[in-house]
Amino acid sequence: MTVRTRWVVLLTGVVCLPLVVALVALARTHWSPVLDLAMTELRVRDVGTWHTPLIGLPGRVGNFPDQGSHPGPLSFYLLAPTYRLFGSTAWSMELGTVIIHTAAVAAALSLAARRGGRRGCIAVAVLLSVIMRGYGGNVLTQPWNPYLPVIPWIVVLLAVWSVLEGDAAALVVFVAAGSLCAQTHLPYIGLVGGLGGLLVMWLVLRQRIGTPVSMPGLRRWSITAGVLGVLLWLPPVADQLRRTPGNLSMLSDYFRNPPEESIGFRHAARLLLEHLNVVRVASAAVQHSDYFKTVSFSPGGSLIPGVLVVLLWVASVVVAWRLGVRSLVHLHAVIGATLLLEWVAMARIFGKVWYYLTFWAWGVLMLMLFAICWSAAVAVRRWSPARSGGIQRIGAMSGVALLSASTLAFSWSALSLKPPENQLSRTLGAVVGPTANALAAGTGAADGKAGTYLITWTDVAFFGSQGYGLVSELERRGFTVGVANAWRVPVTQQRVLRAADSTAEVHLATGKFIDEWRAKPGVVEVAFVEPRNSEQLALYNTLRDSVISELRSLGLGDLVDEVDSNLFSVQLDPRVPPSLQARIDRMLLLGQPTAVFIAPAGTSES
């Protein structure tokens, strides 16, 4: 093992230590995934079978029930080995997620070591520790598709920089990390594709009309990267050839004919500057480990800090150019191209600007600050040689202190980490066991594991999130389960089951729908849980009364009935003011009574 490799291994261990702490903390709490994460587990479970997924998770593409999906299944393929090796538990998906991020950290540090040796490796380790603490343990341990690419995205940026520096091998890293990002979450398509296109254009122009780039092995590594890219994108292409319309066609139509008017470049410019507000980030970092998420949940604020960051970055570009530091100029070029692509990507957003649609932007901000600090250090060294040694020592000490502080603070916060959507997971976990026991015992219309069960749900709060989880949990326990054809995209086509072909129906109901199902003939209630204690129930009722009263006072009486039948839709209504949304959020977090019933086949349709 070379000295450079030892530094990469050592610093990877240091930077990823908080993720190990997070995994230990998560192992203490049982997790029953719901909604998107249940859909993810179903697809990871399918890898290696006749139903191996060829595309990603369903996305906001097209109209229900025929919506399109995110481009590719690469994340499922990467999660599958760990999932199998560790017993196909929900926790093993979290372990697989940590392994993906650890591999991304190692790749980033390897690229840094190739560029700047030990110092470069340490500098990027500091950068990564700050970024990872900013995203936090909740983001970096769950395999949700908007979260999974956030660290590989940093690898993409460093790989582009490395190619500009003449490292042809980084082309392979770019293709691998870029494919993971672009396949997993749709917003990365334009970012990765744009950077890839600019990179190819730069290589071609430099070779043909400029000074040829000295890149040993360019032909060999280009071919390797091309072959790898073809292999990684074969599954989405296969889906396109097998289905009509294929998912790639649906995505193409989505980009060419968006269902709503996009937010446009003016709003996007404001959004971009909000994501460059280093003052808000620094303020949140003092109090929280997941400060990117904290800031994302409360958008807005002054645009002045963002403008100042841009001006400071432009000044650092001028400094790097005048001093002729090629590697720094190349890094600034990558940042500049990314900012332009970022602006275009944000301008293409339509509908509600969910925080996760621009979650990747925080990594770009940190890379900008990294480049600004590097430019300042170079300027001091060139323009004031007498102070260079002292400045370098201060910089080194500050870097080590920041790495240590970020790692320790992140590790401390990770000790108390809970699984994603824990309030829904706990409730689902409480009803799954009794439901499985009742099915195995042949309760009501059930026939044990010999039966085939149609899973249905009626949910007053979270649009059936736990219903998807019930499908996955019963399947995990060896039952043959399926869903109605309307859910063929989120739950997969092979799990579609007609009521006429089922032995019995298993229905999950929440809130007011519980009494409706208790009144149905032939139905047996096999599980019930009220997640709220008496104090929480009183608080819920108080919040409910105040929400209904304010809705009426605002002239939103059409939403009153939905408070007890579709609370989440009330929270999403753009007419509802933020103060009222905050109260609805509290109601949602308090939870709902949940019951599971075994019913004769076709009960929902009768």
C-alpha cells in the first residue's frame, strides 16, 4: 500500500466515522419503511430475479396511474448485495446506503490525492466532513432517491476537475458517479449531462484547434468510460425497447412538454442566491448537524449574502487567473459551468419547489467556498512570501480543527438518530405482527401462507404511505401479496392482483375510515394501534379545532372536510398560509389511529 493510499484509507475512515455511529444507533430501533422507501425495498428485493428493475422509482412525470419514473435502477443494483448479505432487513438498506457514500468519499479523496498529494487529500477531507455534517445522518443513511446522490455528486464535480487537469482515468469515475446521480434522481440529468457535454466539447476542441491536452492513456480510458456508460445505461434502454411508451420516451415528453409552467429564470436566480446564503448556513451550523436540511425547510431570507458570495468568487477567479494557477483556474471553471447549469435546472422546476429538488446545490456552495479559500491562500503566498509560512500553518491547524469539530459534532448527533418517518414506521410496525399472525392462523377469509392477499388502504393523513409498507412487510414474512392495478407503477406491475384472483383482502385504515370498515359485513379486525397518548390526543383535537376555525375565517371552507379525510392535501394547498401549515404539520406528526382488517375478497369493490 502506497503512502497516498494509506492517507486515502485513513481519511475515509475519519470522515465516515459518524456514519458508522449512525448505523449503530439505527440498529437499536426497528424500522418498517413506508411510501418511497418501501417502494425502494420492493425493487431492491427484485434485483437478481426475473423481475429485476430496469428503471428508477416513480417520479412526478406524467399522470397517475401512468406516471413515469426516474431514469435508471443503478441505486437498486448497488444496494442489493448488502441487502442480501445482511438478511434482507430494512436496516441492511441503510447499511448499503452508508457503503455507497463511503465509496464516494474514498473516490473523492483518491482524486484529491492524485491532484495534490497528502495536502490535497486532507483539504478535500475537510470539505467532505463539512458537507456530510451539513446533510446529516438522516440524509446520509436512508436510500431515498433525492438523498442518495448528494455525495456522489461531489465526486462528479471533482472528476470533471481532474479530467481538466489531464487525468484521463477520472473519465471512468465521472461516468460511474454521474450515472448513479442521473439515474437515481431526475434533476441530475441536466447537471451531469451538461457537464459531460461540456467536458467532451473541451477535450475535442483542445485536441483539434488548441494546445493538445497531455493526457496519458486518453484513448484507453475514454473507451473504458464509454463501455462502462453503455453497460450502466442498458437497463433503461431495455425498458424503452420492451414497453410502449418506454420510460425514456415519457421522460423526453416530460422535458419537452412540462405539465405546468416552470418557475422561470428570474425565480431561479433568486432560488440560486438563496442556496448561496452562507450566513444562514453558518448560523444553522452552530445549532444543527443537518444544517442544509434546516435551511432548506425555511427558504427565503436576504439575497445579499448570496450576491456577496458570487462577487467574492468572481474576485477569486480573477486572482487565480492572474497568478496563473492552472489547477485552481480549472476548479473555478468547473464551478462556473455548474452554476450556469444549476440556474437552468432550477428554472425548469414546475409546481411546488420542494427542498429536495435542489438539495445538490449545497455541495456546490461548499465547493465554491473551498475554491475561494484556496485562492486566498495562493494570493497570500505569492504576494506576501514573508507571511506564507505562518499562513500555511494557520491554514493547516484550522483545517484539522474543522475536520475534527465536524466529525465529532456529526458523530454526537448521530447517536440519537432515528429511522426515517419514524412515527409512521412505529405505527406500521405495531400492526404488522398481529396481521401476519392472523393471516398465518387463517383468521376470517385468510388461508395462511397458501393464500394470496390483495392489500388495500384508506388513509386520512399520509395518502397511503403505510399501505406500501404493509405490502413490503407482509412480503418479507413470506406472504403472497399484491395491489390493485391502479398501483402498478409504485408497487410494480408483477405485484398487481385482481380481487377475483385473491384469497382475501387485507385492508389498512386510519382515522375515520376505521369505523367505516368495522361496519362492513364479514370483516375481521386483526390489529389496532392508537399512537397518541391522552395528552397528545387532546393536543391533536385542539389543533384540529383551531385549523378548522382558521380555514373558515380565511374563506377556505372547501378544505374543512378534508381535515378528517385527507389532511396532507390540506397542508399542500397553496392557499393555506405558513402559520397554519405549521399547525397541520404538528397534527401529522402526532399520527392517526390505525387498524388492519381481513375481509372477503372484493370487499373494497362492493
